[in-house]
Amino acid sequence: MESSMMNDMHLGIDEADLSPALTNSIIAGPCSVENEEQILATARALAEIPEVKMLRGGIWKPRTRPDAFEGMGERGLVWLREAKQETALPILTEVATPEHVELAMKYDIDALWIGARTVVNPFSVQQLADALQGVDIPVFVKNPVSPDLKLWIGAFERFQKAGVSRLVAIHRGFAYYKESPYRNYPMWEIPIELTRQLNVPLITDVSHICGNRELLLPTAQKALDLASDGLMIECHINPDEALTDAKQQITPDALKTMLAALTFRSKQSCHVERDLAGWRGEIDDIDAELLQLLARRMEISAQIGEYKKQNNVTVVQMDRWKQVLDGLMVTGQELGLSPILINKVFEAIHQASIDRQARIMEDE
């Protein structure tokens, strides 16, 4: 590799210590390489920012609709290589097929990333792993679109078995079934668990997590606080005219301003917060499940209320409730739960059910 940063980047699952090459570093560049002028102007501006260690640029863009801009292909690789030669920034691009790998090698791409839609498909990952056998190049693996930790780990294992030793994780968020301010919900506990199980550096792609510029700064700070080794941020010389993902891209000047506002922490100072975030994430998920179960319980309670009304049965049946509560106490104690907690929680739930059924009884 031509860059000293790339020479120093010995990254692998079996490696005990992270290379300093990625620590608190920034990977930046446009979502898509659109034309020669755009990528060169962006690269020149980014080269003036010391924290930027690599230039990213999409050459092949997997799009949802077939008529959308799907990248410049081989022509874009020519311009990306030109940007590297002029600025000395190592270059990183996405590959999705063995043909992409072959072309990337032809144009001296320094590192590759595997996109979220590709990681979803083990067959595609295996084809790329086979294509990279014997190629000594860093491979960045994005998380799959779905929140599937095993699928993400499986992608790393496929590359490792093919002899790819320099592997890096990219956290870009996950598809989420509920409304969220994020384009892709962070689910921080998943990348944290990945790094617990695999000794790989972690880069956070805040642009794809956020989907808009307004959330970039707080999300980037959160990632750094949780011991992310670096950030991937989409930058465009004129983001409002970008052909892809215009809302989440920023100018190099805006990137410089954002970096000045961030607090970069040592790895050691982040470990406590990172560990807590993993547990807190699990609690958040459990709380969300509890709410879903409570909502379902109240729906059933309402159905029971309707049935009682139709059959002229009283709302409160204390013998039944005492029997239920006694059973809950026994089960709860077997699970190590406090009787006081069980009593308070289920008395509150029972009272809410009574109130709901009473309103049903009152409605004519």
C-alpha cells in the first residue's frame, strides 16, 4: 500500500491490540462518485482535514428502484484513483460481486467495504470471500439490514476462513419496524456485542444511521463515547445537488466544524460507558416488549369486559383475582423476584383492567 496508514493497518479477529491507524480517525467522502470534478474537489477539501484518514466513494450503488442512479462503475474508479494520486488519501469503496473486486484491484483501491444488503445474503458474501482469497487488503463489513448478530458474525467468519485477516466492522444501523428519528435505528447493543465476540475494530457510519444532517453531531458523539474506533461520514462538495442520499451528506467545511465540536476519548475511558450501553440496550428492548405485552393484555381485558357486560357479570371477582395473585407470588419467588415488586406491579395492572372494564360497563 502506498499510504503509511495502510501499511500500519494490521487488523484481524485474532489480534489482541487494535492498530492505532483507525483510532479516532474519520473516513469521509461522497455517497456516490458522480463525476471527476465532484470527487476531486471533495477529496482536495477533505485532505486538508487532519482527522480524515481515508476517502470513501460509492462506485456501484445498490438502489431500490431500477431507474435510480446506480453509480458510475469503472469510470468512477478512474476518478477515485486520480483523487488518491493527488491527495495521498487511501481510497475505500463498496463491492458486491467478484467482478467488482477484480475491477477495484485493477484501479488500486486500498480497502473494500461490504454493504448491508450484501451481508444479508451468505451466498453473496461467500462469493466475495472466494474472490478475495490471497488478496492482502482491509475489508470493512457493514452490519446486515436486519438486526441479526449471527448473520453479521457469519460474514466475518466467511472472510476469515478465506484468509482475509484485516477485517473491520462498520455499524450503520438497522431497519426498525417503529417510527424513529433515525433512518436506521442504532441498536448500540448489537455492535457492542459483536466487538465482545470478535476482536475487530468498529467504525460507526453515522450518515446511514441518521439519514439527515441534523442528527450527525449527537450520534457521532454517542458513537465515540461508546468506544467506536472511528467514524464514517458522507461528505460532498455540494450535498444539496448529490445524486444519492443528499439529506445525510455534509460539506467538508461542515465536517471540519463538526469534528471541532466532538470530544474524542481514549479507549480506556469509554469501556465503562460501552459496557453499560450494552446492558441498557437490552433493558430498552425488554421494556419495549413489556409494553407490547401490556397493550395486548389490556386488549384481552377489554374483550372480557364486553363479555361480562353481555352476560350481566360483575367486573370485580375477588376470589379469582386472589387465586391469580397467589400463583404469581409463587412463580415470582421461584424466579428470585421480590413479593413486594410482584404485588405492586400486578395490583396496578389489575386496577387498570378493572377501570377499563368499568368504563365498558358504563357505556351504552
